[in-house]
Amino acid sequence: MIYLDNAATSWPKPDSVWNEVVRVGKQCGANPGRAGHQMAIDAGRVIYGARVALARLLNLPDPLRVVFTANATEALNLALLGLLNPGDHVLTTSLEHNSVVRPLRVLQDQGVQVTFLSGDNYGVVCPADLKQHWRKNTRALVFSHGSNVTGVLQDALALCRQAKELGLTVIIDVAQTAGTQEIDVAGWGVDLLAFPGHKGLFGPQGTGGLWVGPEISLRPLRFGGTGSQSESEQQPAVLPDRFESGTPNTPGIAGLAAGVAFIEQTGRENIEEHESRLTRLLWEGLAPIPGVTLYGPPGTTPRAAVISLTIEGLETSEVGFMLDKVFEIGVRTGLHCAPLAHRKNGTLASGTVRISPGYFNTTADIRAVIAAIEQLAGEAKQNT
């Protein structure tokens, strides 16, 4: 199969990722931080090493403030539900994934006020939008660095600077950009950064995390054993223990660390350049095809490696089925868990066919999907 669904989960993973998962599962299978024997100590070192690797890649000032979660969704739930209170006002964008929108809807029911900034035609928000919609009770700004529907990139540095001038807590979802685009938490002034392990970081599914800035106080979502301060019946205040109750996914976190090591060895800039080249090639090949509509900014615009399209005369589910069964090409179809973004792009009723190249895709893969889309669009036109 030609796999072009990397915006959901990157595949394949480097062999080093699976080798490390197996190695740690076999050799360091004890609970980290729960005992003084060698296996438990080794497991603790694995997890600390992953925190350090992530801090280095994302320019996080303190690796001990990296909190591991099951995915970016859990991280965003922790950030939003742990921070906001009734009466607070939060700014966000019209391109957000449901991992932001649904917690915000829960918070709205509890008395939190939410403003969805529409931005420009593509959903790009400018700093002036923040200033225009700021209120005395505005507490935070939360936004996705890259859209999972159209690949649109927000200007994180400019938005963070304006948010800080307004005294806001900045929460960024880097699900589509971690490991490929430059992310500078310290330089941007980010307070809470949510990331998945299983996408651009090449880690296994079931891994992710939240970086919690030093000025931020959050309510935990989970309570229980942490291996620290066990004499107390109260949840520890120290990080990362405060937010990591229960036995962690040590083999998965080891695989995530191996994914980060692969990025460092390969060069993040090289990964970004490769994916950007494939995305430009994809856009340039699809744009001239009669009956194909592309969504988002032009292909030459800096973007995450995501392109969404529809074909006149075909349901998106039909396109995905035919690509899979006839051409052995895997893509994503539907609403991509982001109804706001689809409403913004006018595709809420139809959804889109989402094609998302990854580092292990080739020029031949892109040419194959272009040819397949051209054939499907041509046949659809003949049948109308």
C-alpha cells in the first residue's frame, strides 16, 4: 500500500523505534520510580531520557515539566480543563480539532466564555484579532499550530507575542507540526504545549505529552500513585508526578525517544524540506485536474504536509474506497474530527479527501496518487 495518512499516524516508523520498544519491554519491564532495584531504576532512566530528548528538540526550558499522556487529546484536556474556571474567557480559532473544541464546549456549559476567531479566508489569525476580541476576563489563547484539514500554519511567534502583551496564557496544539516544523517553546513564550508521539515524532500510538510552563498551575485530571510522596494522601505538587498518576507506558515512551533520536540524526530541517517538496508536488499535480477542488492556501505557501480535496460527482467516501481497493492508496476521508474547519472551508456537508505525505513517502507515491485522482475525476465527469 501507498500510505498517505500521516496526519493521523505516521507510518512506517523507523526500525529503531520498534527495536527500542522491544528492548525496553524485555529488559526494563519494571515500574519506573516505584522501587530501588535495577530494573526499576533503568525504566526511570528511559523515561527521563525521553523528557530530555523532547526538551532538546522543542526547546523546552525544563525537561521535568514534560508530562507524558496517552496522546495530544489527553494533553489538551489537561491544559484546558485544568486551567480554566467559570467566568474566564478564552480565545481560539475556527480551525480547531475536536480535541480543543469539545473540552471548550464542556467548559462553556460550566460558565467559561469562548470566542472563535475566524481569521482570514484560510483561517489564519493575525495579532490584531486577539487585541480586538480581548476582554478584561480573557485568560488564555489556544490554537493549533497547523490545521489537520488544510495544513494552514498559524504565525505562532506573532500570536504568542501579542498574547503575552495582553497577559494571556498561551496553549498550542502541535499535533501536525511536532517533528517537522520548527517549534521554539522558549523563544515563542509558550505556556502549555500539547504534542502527540505517534505522528511527526515517529513514536508508537498511545504516547504524547504536555509541556507545562513554570508559571502555570493546573488541576490534575487523574489522581493516584506516582511513586513519590507515598506517605501523603494528597496528590503531589511536584512535576511531572502531579500529572502522571499510575504506571506509565514505558516501552511506548522509549519508542518515542527513539523517534526523536531519528529526527535528530536525520535533521528536522531535512524532514521538513522533504515533506514540503512532496506537498508542493502534490498540489501542483492536483490543481489542474478538472472537477477537483483543493482547499486551503496555494501549494507554494508554507504549510503542514496536508492537502484536502473533493471531486465533483463523487462522495469523499467513494473516493477513499476506490483509492484503497483499486489503487492500494490509503488516505483519510470525512470530517477529520474538525467540524469547525470544515464549516470554514464550506465542506461540512461533504467532508474532504485528505492526503498527507510523510517522510518515508517518495515522489513516485505522489505521482501515483495524482494519476489515480485524475482517473477518478475523469470517470466521474463521463458519468455525469
